[in-house]
Amino acid sequence: MALKKRNAFFTTLLILIAGGLMLVTSVLIYNYILQGVFGSYAFASDGFSLEAFSKIFGADQTKVAILYSKKTENFLPKGSTWIKDNVTAWERYTQGNKFPVTVITEDDLEKGVLTPENYQILIMPSIKALSDREILTIKDYLDKGGNIMATGATGTFSADGKWRGWEYFKEVYGTLFTKETAKIPSPRLLTLKGGSPITFDIPTGYRLKIATWDNMVATRVLDPRTQQLSFWYDFKIDSGLVREEVLNTSGLCYGTYGKGRFVWYGFDIITIVGQREEYLVLDKLIRNSLNWLAKKPSAYIVDWPGNKKAAAIILASIGEEPGNIKNLLPILAQEGVKATFLVEGGLTGTNADLVKSLSAYGDISGVVDIGFMNSVNDTVNKLKKLEVQEADFNNSIKTFKTTTGGTLKGIKPLYGLFDDNSLMAAAASGIKYIITDSLTDRSVPKYVVKGEEAIITVTKTVRDDKEIVGKYGLVEHDYQLYTYLEDVDRLIFEGGLYVLKLHTNFQLKPEYVSVVKDVIKYMKEKDMWITSMPVLYTWWTNNNRVELRVEARGTSRMVIALSNVGNTILKEVLVPVDFTLMPKTYKISTEIINTPLPDTDVNRELRKLTLRIKNLKPSESRIYYIDYKN
């Protein structure tokens, strides 16, 4: 009996030991699998980390509070719903981006509910009236690691509605108030800078249309902890020196205060007007802002090769005094750059030898009459029908082929405007790019797919010589050059495409053409990519055929997935990764063995890690894991 009991004891002990070993092994295997998905999260230096598990499997811990300012509401006109409408809009956008949100009031601030532990982000929509104590509470919240998203003239009035001034902007945002924009019948345009965690996935130089129902605020960034991301200045209607006006009219900035962060808009989100695209851009802008405040990493594909600050093309329009085009050719040869020559069909026939000679200095696009409209809102005049435009395009291609032996790949509408019929006609006739004089909503090309064909459209981004020489009457070399360089600097700030358009009867006259060489030299000094339309077309279409997916897994792993959906090998794709907090250490690995690892460039000051992905083949996908520790 004793022997049986002893055997039973040992059997039970062995079962328990074996079970324990199996349990530990199972946990280790499960942890290993999860580490393969979420990175090295589970084992802290002193053992198993339940906190890491909760961060991965729990809900997003970023909680948002929206401050409903009754004090601001009290001094608005009776019956005004301005504050209520703003708060409601922010609730909708915040909830739509999966952040838990609570509306609080000044009474809640008095009770001490605003702490970084309770709410990681505070939204302050059009909060003009704040008491001294509330300002101190918000500063303390920021200083301890809280984050704010603010709009409008924050804190410019006291609690009882008396004018306080703009001191809050200096202290918190690191900016100097410059002006409030006047109310006008038409919307104001706010130009957005590209290449930032707040504006990524938004076309560089995008111009948001904003109604002037309330005065929009313009500032100048003073403190290096703050970054300017936009400007109100509109070169078509505003006066002043461009460089200064760009700096003096910031309408969106972001930065840090103490341990916290802020994003500030100089407008209220309910004032955005326009079509569906404007609201899609606003949604991205808000999502990016909230994600940055929540310290979520982001990544995007750069616009230009070699991570250049901006790009430029030279368009030479041959019209009156066509012989002056010869003044440009030595400059192009000396500087080693190409131009796109805009030639009307009639000139192709009468000056065939001249047109043929231009092919050594660049490419040629045809100027085609597709009809006339005063503007996109013209209800009287219409552009030609699809079949007529297609016939006109084909005739231009045929004429160019017959007289010069070359192939026409670009079209410029004679009167500037084009429509969807133009894009379909271009796709059907083999035209790859359309160049227009009209202003649009961005300072980079627009990528359009019609059927199986990809087309890019390039629009006016700066003042051309018709304005500088013709309209302004500038004839002195230095005055002309200064005006061009102002626009170059503006496009560098935006990160967009500088379109230098020249005419044979203006800037290309013998007495003025030397300015062109100086402009080209300046662009080279500023590290701009000076290219031609065919090269730009190839680059831009290839770049738009890269699909990028970014995913945060847990708190220490980021997944970057790229796919080349085009039909050419991409020699290099640059993907800057913004960590918001630059990690102390990081490691890059791949999902599939033998996937080439990217080269990397680290900029700790900007908290960016740039991946240089080489030779991405057609239909190839690559998935990279970035494991990091702060």
C-alpha cells in the first residue's frame, strides 16, 4: 500500500512538472510568435512584462478632451452657435479617427481634471477667452507632457471679455502675431508645406479654401522649437515682398512646450469650403495632427529624387519674335539643363528647321486650340467635345511627326484651361502630359489615370515673364532677378515644382536673357532638382505607382510595406520615417528572408530615419519591421 502511495506521489509530481514545463514552453512559444508580430516587447530586463501585453491588446490609451469655452460664447452675439458648431465638428473628426473624446468646460479645469494622465490631448476650438488661472493650468498641462490642438486667436481675451493681447502666442506657440486677415467675399487660400508629419499624404503646396466668416490669424515663427507649415500670402492678390510675406503669414504651425506638444491652426475647421477634395484634405490634416500629438510614428514617400528640397522645369514658349529662342540655347548648354519648348502647329510648318534644332536642347510640346473658357466657372463658353479634342491632338501629333520626325508627348491648351475630355483625349492619342497656365490647388504635378494610361498635369506655380516684364514693367536685370528668386524661395519653402515659363517676346529678348542663367545658377545653389518634362513624367508616374502602408504594432515596432504596382524597376524610393521621439536604438528586419535591407540616413535633430529602398521591381512588395526603444 505504501509503495502504491509513493508511486502515485511521484507520478503526480512528474505530471505536475511536465505540465509546468509544457505551460512555460507554451508561453515562450506564444511570446516568440507575438514578438514576430509586435517586436521585442514582452520581456523586460527584470522579467515578464504584463504592461507590454496591455499596451498591445488593450484599446488606444490616447484620450482626448475638447474644451467648450462658455466664457468665449458669452461675449459672442446673442444666439451665436459658433462655439457649439466648432465643438461638434471636432467631436465628429476625433471620433472618426478612433480617439475616445470627452467635452469639458472651464468648471472642469477648475476641478483639476486636466492632467496628462487623464487626457493626453486637449482640443481648444476658437477659445478666445481664458482667465489667468486657466492659462496657467494649460501651461502646466503642457509642461508636464500634455498636448494641445488649438485654433484661432487663443487666449486673446480675459474671462470677462476684456482685450488681453497676443502674449499667449509668444509664450506657448513661440510665434509673433502679425495680422488678422480681412473679411472678403471669396475664400482665402492657405498654402500647405509638404514633407512633414502634419501634412504627409497631402499634395505639396495644397491650397485650402477658407471662408472669411471669422478673422483668420497670421503669425511669424520666432522660436526654433516651432515649425511653420503654411502661409496665407497669395501672390496673385497680395502685395509686399514675397519672402517676408511668406514668413509673416503663417497660418499653421506645430512644436513643443516643456514636455508637451502643440499644433495650431489660424482658422476654424468649420470655415473650410469647396468640393469633396478639400474635406478629404482637411480630414487628413486633422488625423495627422492628432496622431502627431499622440506620438504615433509616421512615414511617407518623398516627392523628389535624392531628397531634393524642390524641383524646377523650364518652359520656353515660342510665339512672337521666334528667333529669340536661340538666345536661350547657349545658356541651356552651358548649365547642362534641358527645357520644354512650347510650339504652335503653324510655327512647326513655317520654321521646321528651327523646331528640329530644339530637340538637342530638350523636348517639344504642342500648343493646341481646344476651345476657350474665361474660367472653370464659365457657364457661357465651353471647351470642344471629346471627339473634336482627340482629333485636334492627333492632328498636332501628325503635323509634328511629318515636319520634324519627332514624337509629340505633351500638349499645352492655347487658352490655358482643359477639362476631363482633354484628359481622355490625351490618353487616347498617346499624350503623356498637359501643361496649363491656370492656377490649381497644388504646387506639384497631378497624377491622373484614364483607362490604362497615366497622365500628369503641370500648372502655373509662380509669376512668369509676362507679369514680371510685361505687367510690372521691370527692365533692370537686378529687379527682374529678385522677383524670380522670391518665387524660387517660396517654392523651396513649399517643397513644390517651380515652373519657369519664358516667352520669346519677353524674357528671351537679348537684353533680358542673361537673367535666366542667374536664376538657373541660384536654383542649383539651393539644391533643387532641375529637370525636363519627359524625366519629370517618368519620375512622377513611377512615384505614384508605389503603394505605402504604415502600421504601428505595439509601442516598439513599426511596419513599413511597399509595393511597386507599375511596370518599371524603381532604382530608389526614399521613405522618411518620423518617430516623433527619436529612439535610442533601432533595428530593421524583413518579413521574408533574403529581402534586401534598405540603406538608412539618420537625422536625430529632425527625429527622422530615411529608408533608401533600392531596385524595387514591378509587382514586387517588401515589408520592413523597425523595432525601436526610446
